[in-house]
Amino acid sequence: MAVMALDWNATRVRAVSGPMGGYPLVLPLDPPHVDIPMAISLDGTTPEVGAAALLQCRQNPDVVCRAFLPFLSAMPGHGPRWQAGRHLLDARAACSLIWQKLQPLGTQTKGIVLSLPAYLQAAQAETLCRLSGPLNLPLFGSVSTTLTAALAGHLERFWQRSVLVIDIDDYALTLGWVAAAADKAQLVESRSFPHLGLRFWHDRLINTLADLFVWQHRRDLRDSPVAEQSVYDQLDLLLEAGQQNRAIQLGVKGRDWFNHLLVHPEQTVQFCQTLVNKVAAEVDHLLLTCSADETPRGILLTDQAGRLPGLLEALQGLFQPGRSNPSSLPPDGGAGARLPQSDFHEEDFGEALLFNDTEDNGGVLVLPAEAPARVAHALAQRFGAGERPTGHLETSVPLPAPQPVDAGPPRLHFRGRDYLLREASFLIGSLFGCQLHFEKAAFPEVAAKHCEIVYDHRAFTLFSRSREVTLVNDHPVAGSVVLRAGDRIRLGLRGPVVRVLGRSLPRSAPAVFV
């Protein structure tokens, strides 16, 4: 039977599920939505959990219960309450409703591990676990998201000694300094900033978009709750467009009118610049208070933090040469910075380690959305076998065993993200529409249609589709080559390196690192 891991914070719950010790896949919790939003509507005869509640959060906020997780208490009735009509909820009751939403999954799993925000105290984490008791869910334990995110970066070989983790949800932005000690990841320091929580970024975007809408259409969308809600519903699309450095046209709908709002990516960054500066200042302060030999060598952003407009670029700037405490930072700085060569011993690169070319080791890395949950899933084996005591792990966690290259579904792996090989034809290039798309400005070596991976029900074969060279394990591909688990695909002589992983692929011969 499968094991499930839940990445649970004040914004949403995300789940992965898979066999113990195997590769877990994302589990849709609120179909067709992957996540369950931590929002509860009190407008109907019974409270409604999930995406439906978000549709009212700007239009009718008085009937929506949100951001309740940080106020969880062992005693009922403590902390803020949310009331609408005959419904009255505190944080305990709200969390119980989330558990009820998850109850059907309990019959499909052998055990559950939670990844929880670092700002939750151990007593709060234990309270959350106890609230699942009446539903008979098989809970193994819980662990801090700062630690699970750090372990995800460690599996990527992004860091070896210490790392700074940045996470965010509706309640707060959290900085966590994690160091490796023997076979454990140890939380050295954790700081949470409620005034930099995700809701403040959303409010900032709504207000600045409203000002832009006034400039374009001479109408203030804040005068219409329906219009404000329509913009809020598209914030994820706006942030995604900003990540892809492209403009987006939002549809703004009032009760009896409709207009478009054109937003360029540089505008989105400009809107949030004040908040970005505050986060960068807190990160800078933490880095500069460390001694030279203890300073984290890199920064890990969870997926939600990595989507904040302009934050990634600002953090990369902290690794530029000439800083007052640069001795332990990568000498060449920026996103292309890498650890000193002495940290990379050839004997450490076993087949079970994900390859990370030295060109790919940077000062800042954004983790995929499911990364903390997948690490929590890996810890389930230790919980289930009794190797770890039940309860909440908030300061120390064992470093997990690295994953074999032929574990999980066939996929390409690049900078912490997996791209599943689900189709008969998989294009890689800088042309918009490629399944693995590289921005031309960031990766000039990548051609429009650089190469193609074709599956014929027997093997995955890579075909070179451009004049630019494609290399597999540092050997140029003249026409085509059959791919094996562990192969490295380099796009151009000095271009990005993509790793081939997953079952249904024969193992490659031992890689030669140069």
C-alpha cells in the first residue's frame, strides 16, 4: 500500500503518494485542482472547503475563513474566530474541516507524513496531528518544511555544508539556515516575518493593478468587489507570466462591464519592488551576521517563494563579488556561481546521486512545488520502520538516502525540476511550445528546436534537430542515440545539461566526469 506525504501550510495543502521507498507522484486533492486551498466558505448551510471559498475571498471576505493555521492551539476557543450566520470557527475547528476533506485518502494509504511551516511550534504540530485522530488516519509524524526543502536541495547536490531556505505562505515569509552535521541536517536559525506573508504581496499586486487599470480605462476596479475578485483569480497566471518574462492580458469583469488589462513583466516586478527590497535586506542581514566559514553557500526558494516577482533576481545580486563578507560565498557570484572544486569529489558521484553539472550549481535555486512533500515521503520509511520517534521534527532530520537514477517514471531533470516523458515526441529547445523550453536570452546556445526524444514503445531515442551540437555524456550526437537512465544531455558546447532519469530506461554505463 502507498504512503502519502502532505505539504501543509497556511495557503494550501499539497500531497504526493507512492510506495514506501519509491518515487511518489502528485496526488490531486481537490479535482480538478491539485491542491486544497486553506480557505473555508461559511456562506452556505455547511462550511465549504477548498477552491470554491477562494472565489469569495475578495468579493465577500466576511464569509471566508483563511490564514488560521498559525493560530492553532491545544485549547478550543483560543485565538481568533471566524463567524458568519450560524457558523463559528476557531483554528482547531477549521483544521478539523481540512482533515475531513482529506479523510477519503486515509483508506488508500499505509501512513502519512506532514511537512509543516517552520513558524509552527512543536505543540501546534502535535495538535494538528491529534485533530486527525477521530478520522483514524495513519499518521507517522511531521517535519519542518525548512528541513524538507533543505533536504530536497541536498539531494540535488546544490549544497553540502549549509544553505539558506526561504519559504512563504499567506501568514509569513520564513528564513531558515540549515547546516549539515554528520548524517543530519540541522536547523541553525529560523526567522519568520508575518508582515512579508503572501497576502501582503497579493494586496500589493491588487492595489497596483487597480492603479494601472485607472490609468488605462479611467475606472477603479476596487470600487467593484466583482472586478477585484476577477483580478485576484488571475494572480497565479500573472505570476507565471512574470516567471516566463512575457506580457499578459488580464480580463477584468464588473457586474455590467468588461475590460482588458495589459501587464508587462517588468511592471509586475516594479509593483513588488518595495517588498523585494525588504526580503533582500533580511536575507542580507542574516548572511552578514554569519562568520566567513559558516555563511550559507546558496539560497533555496520553495516554489511559492520563487514565484514572487523580482525576488530571484534580487537574491542573485547578493552573491555578486565585492561584498563585505564574500569569503565563503561562490567566487564568481550570481546564478552561475558554484561551490569550490574541493567540494566535489569524484567518488561522491555514485549512480544514486542526481548529477548536477558544475555550471548548474548556482547561488539561488527554486525548488519544484512538490519537492518538500517528496522528501517527507522519503522520511516515511524511517518513521514506519521505527527509526525515528513519532512527533514533530523541527530542528534536526537525517539526510535521506539518494535516489537511484532508474527510480520513478521516465523523465528529464533540470535544475530541480522533472519533465515527464509522457508523449511519443518530446521537443527540447528555445521555441515557445517545446515541452522543455529554454529562454533564448538566458541560454543562447539552445536552438529553436534543438533536439527531440522519440518513444517507440521499446526505447527513448534522442534525435539532433539543429545545427547546434547536442552531446550525450560529452559525446556529440551525429544523428540519434538511445537514451539510458543517468545519461547527461548537453545542449551546445557550453549550454545547459539535462539528466535522463526513470524506470523503463536501461542503466547507462558509469559516467565520466570532466
